[in-house]
Amino acid sequence: MDRYFFISDDLDDLEKVEKELEDSGISTPQIHVLSRDDASVASHHLHEVHDFMKTDVVRAALWGAAFGVLASLSVLGFAYYSDVTNTVGWLPFIFLAILILGFCTWEGSFFGFQVPNARFRRFERDLEEGRHLFFIDVTPAQLPILHGVLGHHQRLKPAGHGSSSPNWVVGWQDRFKRFAHWAP
């Protein structure tokens, strides 16, 4: 899947675009709107970006975990090469390594909560100026649908493309949405 980004200043038009895309076979989890005006996005019944996706928490947590693995391996390496394990045993060092790994991952995620998502940083100026970021994840087979719908909406300005969520994530979100609407 590829992700296509568009900039707009008209939420009414974005609502029409989203409806036309859904009517043409593109599922709701493939369509997102990022805006500083969350209340207006919600009132237009647009599929907004979750707060979790607005931050860089996942990427920062992974960086923290990578640093934690290196620090943990250093602790275990020290324990192995210093022969201190003959007197104290391995348990304190294994516990310390796990504690260091968890702490580094936790701290990385806290840092990530404070930073905007790296995928959306290039759009910060547009968002600050009150415009909205509309992005769609499509398969190559769905690309003609996207071009057909967007041909009727001239106010939507192309803003680039990039990689999207994996197919299995979008598929899971779509199945969950159908299940949630089915369940009483």
C-alpha cells in the first residue's frame, strides 16, 4: 500500500471526498484527516487521526528499546568478564539488565509523546495555518478509484506520497469496525 497526502482548507469538501471514496470501495481505516481543529473534524464525521498516531511514541520507544538492549548487553558482558557471577550469581545482573531495558523503552516512549509524528512534520506549517491534512492508504488496484474521485475535487492539493500502514493492519482495523457495528 502507498499513502497519498493532500492539503485542504475545506472540511465540507473533505467530508464529500471521504463519502465518495467509501462508496467506491475504499474502507474507512484507509482514510484519515489530521487537523489542529479536532472538534470540527469530529463534527464533520471524518475519520480523524488518533492521538496516539499524532505523536512519535512508537518510533521513540523502539529507539529507547534499542538503546536498552545495548545497555543490558553491557551489564551482562560486565558480569561475564568480571567473574563477579561466581560470588553473587547471575540473577542480580539479569534482573538489572531487564530493568534497564524496560526503563530505556519507557523513557523513549515518554520522549515520543512530546514529539509530533515524524511522518507529519513536513506538514506542520500547513496545519499551523489552519489547513487540514487528508491522507489515503491505497493498493495499486485502488489507485484508479482514488484518481477518479479526486478529479471532482479541485480544492484538494496534492502534498506527496509515502509508505503506509501494512496491509494486515488496515485489514484488521476494517474487520474490527465491521464487528463493532455488528455487535449489540
